[in-house]
Amino acid sequence: MACNCDLSQVDITNPPLDCPKVWDLISCGDCKGIFQLESQLGRSLAKQLKPENMEHLSALISISRPGAMESIWDNKSATQHYIDRKNGIEPITYFHPSLENALKSTYGVICYQEQSMKIAKDIAGFNLQEADNLRKAVGKKLPKLMSEVKIKFLEGCTKQKIVNEKEAEEIFGWIQKGQRYLFCKSHGVAYAYNSYITAFAKAHYPKQFFTSYLKHSHSKPDYKEEIKELINNMKMMDIPVYPPNLTLFNESFQLIDNKITFGLTDIKGIGSAVITKLKDKVKNVEEFIQKSIDKWNWTDFLVFLSAKVDKTSVENLINSGALDFLQTERSQMLHDYWIWSQLREREQLWVQNELLRHPKKQFTLSELLQYLLDSPTGKAGGIYHKKRVTFVKSLKKIVDKPPYKIRDAIRITAKNEKELLGINLTAHKLDDYDTSLGKDTCRDIMKDSTGLFVTVVAEVVNVREHKIKSGKAKGQYMAFLTLSDQTGEADSIAVFSDIYSQYKDHLYEGSVCFFEGKVGKKGIIVNKIISL
Amino acid sequence: MNHKFYICYDLETDSPNPEEAHPTEIAAVPIEPRSLKILADETFNVIVQPPDLNEKDYFENHSDTIHWHASNHKVEAKDMLEKWKKEGVEQKLALQEFNRYCKQFEIEKTSQNWYVDPIPVGYNIIGFDNKILQRICQDNKVSCPFSFVNQVDIMHLLFTWFENIGGPSNFKMDTLREFFQMPHEGTAHEALTDVIDTARIFVRFLQFQRKQAHVKKFKGAFNGV
């Protein structure tokens, strides 16, 4: 939904609290990076509740906790009661009319410690100190204080005569049960405010938002997973991430020319120390050949720099796309690099000198090897020993007539990117498959835009088995899947036991299948699987 | 469920003795494991120089084999030797290239896939090609592209299918081509032609086996026996 925020006038630490774009973002469950709502539970409850203001958001944060979800009455948790009452699915009722004053803002569901204080004040005549004792007993779970407060509460109710003894007992019983989950409202509101600010930043400054989160992903225990989740979220929002680029030399994720670019140290096997050394070496080569790196071609990199860097780093730079600026296919670069690595230092130096003598000419690797072969053998030439001549001739034969087609196969590019970057950026396994069987994508599933029936072709990323503990299928196994395609990842894909037992062998990490299912309350329920 | 690529490969050699033979040609073609599609545009083919090719008595010592190759290629024996010298690459480089090629077909290592290398398939590879490959990889200190945890020898596979029903008079490739009436392009006993024909036989039998094989037929088959 559009909004009327004039961002030039907005203070990000104090944004307008009624931006429809922000509330939409939270309500559709797009909560990655949003304070307190990032978890699957937070996302799911945000989607169900659809908060429209800070009151709702504060309550959402307060009741998205195990205690609230385990507090059951009338076969529903306190959380679900709140959600259903807010959405008009359940009527708003109060155990006693005297409670309306305290509980109106939360649709009759007690969410905050402060509400228990208000109730005690309203019906038991507690003063502020006594009410605070009640809050302490509830908040800190102090049984001795609780029993003292209970006696005072019941006595107070008797004096006030607003509720009878039985009603007073019952009301106190809830307050007592509520100690499991009642949240401090000031805490809840403060959290809600932070959530709103992060959501505002995400809604209005998405590139800066994601760049910041990506840059600080290393603070998370599983930072690779964090990067993957963030990038998948960005795909949902049509925000591209660009592969690493050696010319930019950004160690971590950075917004450069309005493009979010992968950090070089986020490539597997390439750390800060490697990049620091590489920077120096690149600078030396730039001075040596009088060309800045952004003007290099592949031969410049190969001949003047590749031998100065360790093999793993060069290969990882190639396979991650960091050298794509050299306008040569990755497989070709790897092959040429391997050929070049077979030459001895003396031979490489000879070739370098030839290149320096003709700075404006573009040489192919075959021409460079021929030049080497044409040079005198021995001390005066490039190749020192006669035996090496046969070897270099063999190298040239391989370059001129490679034994196999050297080209970037999607399968290999996708595999390498997944291994080195943790996520596919320029190629996905599914690019090799006919996905026209499925009308939906993983993004459609996550955005709930599939319609009642879903068909999708996707790669299985994760299979989580679950043993059924009750019901007709007790003891059997079902599974929850995470699927991936070019548009992102989708979770909450359930395969019930009858289907799972049939297709179990097709469901493993890396398998590509066609899935057919229907939309359930909490995700997709699969009823047919075809392995592709 | 197999999801490892098959690599159907063949070595043309300068001797019929696997303990001494050196390859003069390596050819390979990959087979996609689920669809069993022969990836004919991703073949591997290289002429290899045996290490002793330039020795004076090489021709004498390998005369029979050289003549055999020459007749298959419809050239003179001396021309065959010249071809190896002119087009052949050093053995170690050829092996390294073959290694790099096979690595492309490794699958992702996951909790279910510990051995990621492709599965070698070929005609008489257990008795011949695998032995040579392992030996020369060791000699050249190049890692072998296959772990051999799984391997499929077409000669053995066909033996088990035909062993009591008659069929081909022997299990030589030429006999099999005739028996199956295989149309083929290229010259018989050119490594790439042989490899593609072998791959086609393998795929056909594997497709047939997949139709016949159901877990229910095997699970508990010995129960109560």
C-alpha cells in the first residue's frame, strides 16, 4: 500500500506511527530483520493478527511468548483469543463488567502486568503500593508474596462489593495463572516502538536496511544461514544482490552505486588477511602494467597476478563470480589458470615480458604459449630444458583443442555459488529443469498469492521428519519441507504420513520435484509429488 | 535412490596387458542419473602419448597393437604412430584433464552423499580399464577420478542377463553391436564411438531394470525361507 510519508522530513528514530506501508509489511508476515518478530512464530502471529497500531503491536510482542500460548481457556490459548477477538472472529466478552475498564484495550484478554494492577485497584480497592506488590508477585513469581497479596485482594473485594467472593477467587486465579506470561506494558511498548522503527526502515529504505543486516550477519551464530535468509527475503522484495567484485574491494556487504554487493570476505575460504594481501598485490601490478584493475582483461590477471595468490583463493574468486568483470567464462578462467600454473616461474616471466613489450595487443593463451615455444631453449630463452618443450607443447595442444567443452554449465555454477556464497546468485539448479509444470513459485507461496491449489517445481532444501504422537496416524512419520527455487525459499510445506510414506525416497536434500497441494491454515499441504 | 552421475569411459591402449598397457586415447560420456540421458554434448576425448612413445624400439614392441589400431582407423601403422606423436598430450596432463572433467560431475556432499564422485561404467572396465587407470594415476601421482565404491561393467551386466537364455555368441563389443543391431556413427573401436555405444547399452538395460525393480518385490524376500 502506498503511503504519504515525506521521507525528507522524517526522522528515522521518530517516524510517523501511522504509515500504512509499515503496517502492511508487518501484517503480511514479512518480518525478517524486524525486532522481536523475526522468528517463524512472530511472523505467523503477525500475519494472523494484522496489527494496525502500536497497541496491537505491543500486545503482539507480549503474547508471542510460550506462556501466553500455553495459557488455555475455552480450548484456545490467550494468544489465539486475542487474535480472534481483534479480527472479529470471536465476540469480546468480560468475565465481569468491572473488568472492562482494565481490559478494553486488549479485547478482554489480560496481556500486561499493569492490567492486573488496574483490576486490583478497580475491584479490590488496592492503592498503588499494594498494586505494585501484586505486580511483583506476578512478575517475579514469588509464591509467598502471592499468597499474602491474595488474602488482601479477597478482603479488598469483599469490602468493595463490586464482585462476589466466588468471582473474586476466579479473577485472582487468572491473575495468578497470568504470571506465566503477563508482560510489562512499558517493556512491550518499548519493544513495539523498536519493531516499528525497524519495519519503517525496511519499508522505506530497504537497500540500506538489508545492507546493514548483511554486513552485521557475522554476529549471528550461523551467519551463513542468516545471509541466506536475508537474501531470500530480498528476492521476495525484488531487491537483487550482486556477486562479489574484486574491483570494488569491499570486504563486507556494501551498497555501491545503489547496488548491494557481496563482500569478498563472505566468500568461503577468503578471509580479511587474504584481501589485504591481495589489495597490495593488485596495486603493485597496476603500477607495473600501468593499468587500473577495472581496465584489466583476463590475460592481465592470469599472467601478472594469479601466480602471486594462493590457488584456493584464485579458484574461489573465479567460482564465486568475483572475477566476472574480466568478461571471460568462469570455466574458461579455471582451465586457463590450471594451464598457466603448470608453467615454471622462469617460463611465466618470459611470457610476462612479451606482454609488456606489446601493451596494447590482446594475446590469447595459445599465442603466449606459442611465443614461449618459439623462444630459444636454454639459458637465453623461456624454456630452460628440452624436456620441458614437449610438456609445453602438450599444454598448447590442450589449449588449442580442449578434450571437453569448456563452458559454464548451470549445474556447476549453481553448485559452486551455493558452496562458496551460501546461496545462488547468478544460477540456480532449477535453471536446468523444465519448471513449466508448476504454476506457482516459492515466492508465491510465501506471499500467499497462490490461490487455493498450489503446483510448484522446486528443490528440496530441508526435510524435517516428525513422529505423530496422537490420532489415527500415531507412530507414523510426516515431514515438513523447505523448498527453494529461483525466487527464494518456502517453508511450512507439510507432507502428511500417508503421502510421506509413498514419496519418502524422493524427498532428500538436493532433489528436485514437482509438488501439488492445497493451502492449509498454516502452510501448504502436499498431496502429490513427482520426482524430476 | 541414486543421484550420482555415471561416466561411461574407455581407454584405447598400446597393449592388451593391463599390467603394462598405457592409454593412447581416453574417451568418456556422462549419463544423467535420473533421466538416464546420455549427455552427448559433454564428452571427453584426448589422444595420449604413452611415456615411452619416442623410444627407438617402441614400434617393434607394440607392433601388433599399433597395427590393430591402424586397421580400425583405416590408416597405415606408421601414420597411427605419427598421429599419437602429433596430437597426443603427455600422460600426466591427460590424466589431470580427465580428473578435472570428472570433477564437474561430482554431486554435492550432504548427509546422505558421502561419496560424491561419478560412477564409472564401461565395457570390461573391471578387468582392464580400471586397473590401468589406477596404476597410471598412482605412477603419475594424480588422484583417481573414481572411488570405485560403485562401478558397472557392461560385460558382467550382460553376462548375468544372458547367462542361461542364449543370445550373443560372445560378449565382445562387435558381437554385441551386431546382436543388438545397433546403428552407429563413427568408426568402431574409436574410443568415443565405443563409449557412446556402451552408454546406450547400459542405459537401455538400466531403464529395463528400473521398470522391473520394486522395493516390495525384494523387501522381506527371505522372510520365512
